[in-house]
Amino acid sequence: MSTWSRNRNGRAGKAGTTSDVGVASERLAAVLAAAATGLLIGGLALAFFWAPEDADQGFSQKIFYIHVPIALTAYACFAFGAWKAVRLLWTGERRYDLESYTAIHMGVIFGLLTLVTGSIWAKVSWGQWWTWGERQLVLFLILFLFYSSYFMLRYSTDPGPRRERNSAVYALFGVVLIPVSFLAVRIAGTILHPTIFTHTGANLPGTMLVSFCVCLAGMLALAATLYHVELAGKRIDASLRELRELLA
């Protein structure tokens, strides 16, 4: 015998649907977590024990297999958050607001890790933690600070459609900085920021390219895992908040 309840629109639906979605989300998060663990362990093992050392930087170049995948993952998270913002503005469905917020939160976390690992690499290679003369560093910092300000804008407005629209528009403005920051690396062409892919193909030896791709896949899987876990938690929190309001 099925248990039935009514949704916000007053239409009947199975109460077990929400539970089924939650179970599916947990399973997906578990699969992604397992994939991220395997790929990251395998990728780092390949990077440190199989891929050769760089002719110019030696062993310190190994941080490349951590720093660059983290940076590309940050770009992907910001872009995904902007896409969810477009979906919100286009369809008006409120669920996209929480999805966009979560993706941007992930982007800020990986953006911070990008700056930290980049500073470590710079200290080893250049002898200083930061230099304002490198345009790619400055542009990524601007991108990071822009999306960090997203949260100040969001929480300066009361919850509701107005805050959701303002947040979505802000997320869309920030996505313009992504190709600018990405192309700065290609234009600068420094040793610290090598161009991996060119119009003629990969600019890395086969062993280094394979190691890099596995690390990148692992980092993306890690971000996807964290995204699904945080999103599930925020949805539960939102549901509890709505329930408290109804009971009040």
C-alpha cells in the first residue's frame, strides 16, 4: 500500500519519491568518491613514480600534476555555476539557485587551493611566494576575489526571488573572466605555466600527459563528489526550514 502526500502545488504524489531521490544521490556520491579516490591515488603514483622529471625544474615540477588539475577544476566549477544561473533565469525554477550556489562554493574552494599550490610552486621555482609581474597570477586572483564576493552579495539580500536573480546575474558576469584567465597562461608562455595543449596536439611526452589526465579526472571526480554531498545537505536543510515555517 502506497503512502501519498501533496506537494506545494496541491497535486498528489508518492511520499517515497523524495526518499528514492536521496538514496540515488547517496549512491552517486559513493560511486564518485570511489572513482575520485582511485583516480587520484593512481594519478599521483604515475606522476611521482612513472612520469620523468622536468629538464628545467627537476622534481619540483611534480606539483604541476596537482596545481593545474585543481585550477582547471576551479574553472569548471565556476562555469557550471554560471550554467545553473542561466537555467534559473531562463526557467525560473528555484532549484537551480541552490545548484549554482553550491557549484560556485566548490569553485572558490578549489580556487583557494590553486593559489596555495601555485604559491608553493612559485617559491620553489622563483624564490618568492608571489609576484605581481605575472599576469596569469593576477588574473586568477581577480577571478577568485570576484567569486568570493558572490557570497557577500548573496547574503546582503533577504532570501527570495530577488536574491536568487541577483546571485544568478552576478555569477554570469564572473564567467567572462574565465577565458581571460585561461588564455593569459597561453599568451604568457612561461616555464611555470606551460601550455599543455596546442593546435598541433599535446605539448607533453606521453607518460606526463597520461599522468596529468588521470590526475585531472580524479580532481574533477573529487569536485563532483563534494558538490553532490554539499547539495544534498543544503536541500535537507532547506526542507527542514520549510517544515519549521509550516509548523509555525
